[in-house]
Amino acid sequence: GVGVACLSATFAALVVDNPFPLFIYFVIAGLMGVWGVKSCRRRSALIQTGLIISVANMVLVAAFKLLEFPFTGNDLLIGVVFALGGGVLTGILALGLAPIMESLFNYSSNIRLLELLNLDQPVLKDLMLIAPGTYHHSMVVGQMVEAAAETIGANPMLAKAAAFYHDIGKIKKPNYFVENQTSGENKHEKLAPSMSSLILIAHIKDGVDLARKHRLGENIADIIRQHHGTNLISYFFHKAQTQAAKPNQAKMEDYRYPGPRPQTKEAGLVLLADQVEAASRTLTDPTPARIQGMVQKIINNVFADGQLDECELTLKDLHHIARSFNKILSGIFHQRIQYPQAIDKKKSHDDLDKQPPKNNGTKSGEAPEKNREDLKRLGIV
């Protein structure tokens, strides 16, 4: 943004006789625009940025006119009006052209990312209804990467949006993923390990296709493609080894995700949070100490496997990421107070045998109020 502002100011200044004032004018206006949209979280803020540019333009025009001597009030008024109009027009054009440019270049700006974080997006609704386990997993991963991104200087909105959509490819075959297998039936038991690995790997391509279909942006699609890196699907690889007739018949490369490895901090965060959240579900007693040990083990394994070699995450970043993950997961799996059990039903019935029930103000002809224990039947299959 800053580079473009300086470059455009230079080109604009080259076409006039007195270039220095015009160069300063365009540079400051451009920098104010960059500053205004840097933390822009809604499209209407583009108009506000246009007004900020207008104020800066008017001050600059007034200053330049005052430096010119002699000058007339009419010249000053015309210059200020054009400065005001130019800033407002810039905001209006940006508001109208931004969606077109995002669609044209298939890129998601911060404003578009905020729109994608709306849980009413059609693809997220489909994920919730078709693959509810994956949906819940994605929401937790989103919380984890957002918190971690803020501590390492990554883009929290991009990381969170990518986390929400990173597993949308599982919509196609939800029951082949363990988080959606509520009936206890594992469909992979009837499949060869090689076929199971192909189904798992296919959710990456399916996710990228859905991302492009719903125009989520190429930056989201890239993270979907990279969120498993070249990880080994170890369970089915070891299963294939045990079933193979010859010792080295099962090839490791057939059981690895195709990659590429994460190329950005946000992609690396999603890869780490995806594995950590899934592993946290396997802890029988998720105390803070066990969560910390699990997080450290997974991050070490991912780092040792070289999955983070092509992104910008440093060892210091990994330390901050681990601390953020520990905090989020410890909050999710916090210990709850055990409340005393309800009064024994038999004792309640014995009391009723000794003393007839009171009317409790029930009018004649009305059915007595049902006991709250009847609510326990709700949800029973």
C-alpha cells in the first residue's frame, strides 16, 4: 500500500511543471488512505476513509495556497472544494469497486473475510447440517488460530476464516471421518487401507473445489490445500504394512497428503491447530498438564517432520502458539463442579404415600403440572 502510494505520487508529479507540491499532496493522501483501510472491518468504513482523505487534502491545499503569494479567496475556495470532493469520490469508488476487484482477482480482503466469518454463509450451513462433528471441530480450530495469530503478528481474520472452511471438503463424504461417526459404525473397516487413504486425501481437492465454487478467495483455497502439508496418514499406512504380503509392499508416499506444505503463517497455524484439536479429543482426562504435554508433542512432531520449513513461523512463534493453544483448550476442557444428586425417587414416593399431595392451586378440570424429571425423556432415541 505504501509503495503504491509513493509510486503513483511520483508518476502524477512528473506530468506537471511544479512537481514537489503535487508529490507531497498525493503521497500524504495515499498514506492516509492506506492507514484508513488497514484495520477496516466493514465496507462503510471506506466512506469514512474517504472523509479522512478529504480533510487531509483540504489542509494541504490550504497550506499550498497560503504559500503562494498573491492568492485570492476564490482560488482557495475552489481548491478546498475540489480536495473535499476528491476524497469523498475516492471513498465512493473504493466502496463500489472493491467487490468487483475481489471477484475479478478471486481474493478475499479483510472486509470480505469478515463476511465469510458470518455463520449464515451457505457452505457453513451445509457443513453444520451434513457434517456436524467437522463443523464443531472447525469452530474450535478457528478460536485457536485467532488467539495464536494475534500473538505472532499473523492475520487473525484470515487465519480464523481459513479455519472455519478448511475441512469443507468433508461435506462430500462426511461419514468417512471419525468426528461424524455418531452411530459407532466405522466405514473404513470394510475398505482396504489404500482406499481409505484416498478418501481422506480427496477431501482436500473437494474443499478447494467448494472454495472456488462459493468464491471464498484464493487465499482461503490455498490454506485449504496446505492445511495437511505432506503429512503421513500413519494409521492406514501401518494398517497396510500389517496386511501386506511382503514387508515393503506398502509405499509411504501413497499414504501422504499431496501438499504443498504451508507457505504462510496462517496456513501453518491452521495445520497445527487442526492436529492439536483432533488429538485433544482423545485425552481421557484432559487436565492442563496433559493438554500442555499433548500440544508440545504434536508441535514437535510437525516441526521435526519438516512441515513448517516453507512458512515463516519461527521457534519463538511456536512457543507463543503452544501457549495460546494451551489456554484455549484448558478453557474448553475445564473442570466442572459436581452438583449433589437429586433426592432419591423412592424416598419421594414414600413421602407421598404418607401424606396426600396438595392441590397447589390447580383449578378444577386442569391437568396437574408434570414433574421436572419428565424432561429427562427429551432427546432419548
